[in-house]
Amino acid sequence: MLFLSTPKQDIQAQSGAVELRLDRSNRIDIESVKNFIQISKSPVMLTLRKKSQGGDFRGSEEERLALIKQLLALKPPFFDLECDIKSDFLHEMIQTHPKTKFVLSYHNFQNIPIDLDAIYHSMQMYPAFSYKIAVMVHSTNDALKMLLFAKKHPQTSVICMGEKGQFARILGPVAGNLIDYASQSVAEQTGPSQLSFSELMDIYRYPSLNKETAIYGLIGDPIAQSPGHLYHNSVFQKLHLNAVYVKMNVNPEELAEFMQQAIAIGIRGLSVTAPLKEKILPFVDHIEPRAKQIGAINTLLFKNGQIIGTNTDGPGALDAIEQKIPVRNKKIVLIGAGGPARGIAFEAKMRGARVLVLNRTVQKAKKIAADLECDAGGLDELPKDYDILINCSPDPMPIDPQKIKPHTWAMDIVYSPKDTIFLQEASMRHCHLIYGEEMFLNQAARQTAFWQAS
């Protein structure tokens, strides 16, 4: 169940339920709360959180407990009580209000406690609708550990606070959470990294997520700029697939542990972005011939205990180019020598183009040239005669813009912003432009086809 968390008493959730954060209200009027519960079209959960558990209640603990008694007398459908409240008070409230579903909550705003199992078992001393464990996570691996904890412990609802745990807030229903939270807007978050109600509903189709939902996602660092969650979730919806796509921040040092966690949680497929496209190779059981020759992977499929890797970067880029100009016998210059450049160089060669790779570190360019049988050089070796210039470098303007040949074709693989500095300079020289988002859409479509056909 998704709770729209808010201090306001004049709001209705379009779906799910409403958590009324009374500790964040300027004034608590019992009669107003009673009226809100009675007229609300959505189930209401009351929360009066103390400061030590992340709340804003300004009175003493005795005043808070007295208020909780008054609020429970209103017979709210749900009520959140912290697990560290006095034991006799907890027992009394739960026993005397059988019609209210209690959420017993634990919060840790620093990390995942070492004694998490002991904390969970101590919470089970009290009969509750759900045992909510909200912790600060510092990595995607932390968040996956918490989701796996939820899968193993029925009635548990894990809430991963912090930027690295935001994806786990989407996957709550997949892990078995009984409750999750959303804010009315980003500006009105009641917890760190909380997503808005509209994001969970419109992008991730929260009401349709369940334990059988297939998990797909993006891994890399950084990932914030990627529109993959918008594209893939939209495709899943159009195809009526019980699947969801999330973005997970993973750096090379975290990759080994992540892959173990990904298998354990049941991830079905992944998009792989920088800096992991080459680092991922040792973890793949079967690499498709194209990706093996390229030496970089941007797509993974988990199937029958095997991890299969392929590369859709090159085909995506060349599809975008050839929708406008055929590349056979054309001279293509690539700036940069990372994973994307390898994929594009390979595909361009396959389609009959002549390829030159230029890079600040010439040795990296020569490595691609040796592997793929093309030409290489430094950034100062941009020829005067070429047909297509592609920026595969993270540098927004890696070459002297004065060297861009007018009236040729220019492409940047970066998709945000759409009009990169490189493309702006090319446009000033009357070049024909190919945008990074065109490559992205083509390669993402190939990823979807790979996941669904296999």
C-alpha cells in the first residue's frame, strides 16, 4: 500500500492511502483530525513522530503519549508507533485498539545496524500489521541487502533512505513491502530520497508492481542524467509487461558484490553505462560475438543461471546515422577511446565505413585501432577531409572548434543536454546534426528486443 505522506489535512490520495504527519503540523486539533479520518476517501494512517526517530514533535514524551491515546480513540485505520516506545504502552495500545492496523517502526539515520536481525525479532514481540525498518543506505549494495531482508521476512517493510537507496523505494512491492511512502512533491518530502506520488504512479506504475514483477535497470556512475527509466518503463507499459526499470548507482569497486546481489534479488536484465562497460566483462558467462570483438558490454540478460552480455551502442549510433546518411565508404572520425567509441567503431567498420579514432591518450586509440583494424591518432590529428565527426568523449569540446569541417555531419553521443557545446559549435559551421538522444532511443529499443526475445 502506498501512503502519500503529508502534514496537510485537506488532501486526498488519488490512489492508495494517506499518512498524516501530525508531528509536522503547526497545531494538532483532535476534532479536525477526527473529521479528516471520517471524510477521507482513502485509508488514513496517523503518525506523531518524536525527534529521536526523525520527527518534529516539540512537546515532552509524556505529552506525546497522551496525544497518541487521544488520536487512537478516533479509531484511525492505521497508526505508526515507534518500536522503542515503552513496552507496556505499546502492548496496551495494540490490545485496546483491535480495529487499527499498527505499523511498528524503527529508524536509523546513520546506517544499517549490525544487529538488524535482533532488532527485527524484538519488534515481532508485538502483533503489528507491518514492521517498518527505515535505514540510511550509502550504496546500491546496501539497498539491495535491505530488499533481500524484506523478501526473507514477511510483514516487513524496508525503507531505504539516502540518494543511493531511492531505487529501492520503487521496488518495495517487488520485495514484499506491505507499505511504502511518497511525497506530494519533491519539495514536500517527509524522508530523505522520497519520491513523489506522481513519479511512482506515472513513471513506475506502482499499483501494478508485485512479487512477480521482473526487475530491469541501469548500472553505472553517474546515472542521474539517463532517461532510461522513462523510456523502458513506457515500453513495458505499452507491451503490458509485468516489469519495472530502475537506475542504480554502481562504481567499479562495488561491482563484484553488486553482481552477487543482483542474482540473489532476481534481476532479469541490465543496461550498463560508464565506467562499467569494460569492467563488467569478467562477470559475464556468455558474451555475444559482436560484444566480444568490441571488448565492451552495455546490455546484460540474466537467464537460466547464466549472464549473457551484448552491445547495442554501436548499432544504436549507426542506426541513427544511417536514418540520415549511408556510411558505406564514408570516412568517420571518432573522438574518444572508451567503451562507446569501441562499439561505434566496430559497427561502422561492419557497415563499410572507414574509421579514424582520435584520443588525448594516443595509446588508447591505437589499442582500438589494433583490435578493430582501423586508424588512430591524437586529438591534434583531425584530418581536413572526412564525412562524419562523432564526439564519444565526456569532454564537451575535446577539439579546437575551428577544426570542425563545415557542411559535414556531426554527432555527439551525449543526450543531456540535447544541444551540447560540441553540436552548437558544429551548427555554427553549418554541419548537419545527429543528436545523442537518437542514438539512445535506437540502442534502448535494441536492448528491449534482446531482453524479450531471449
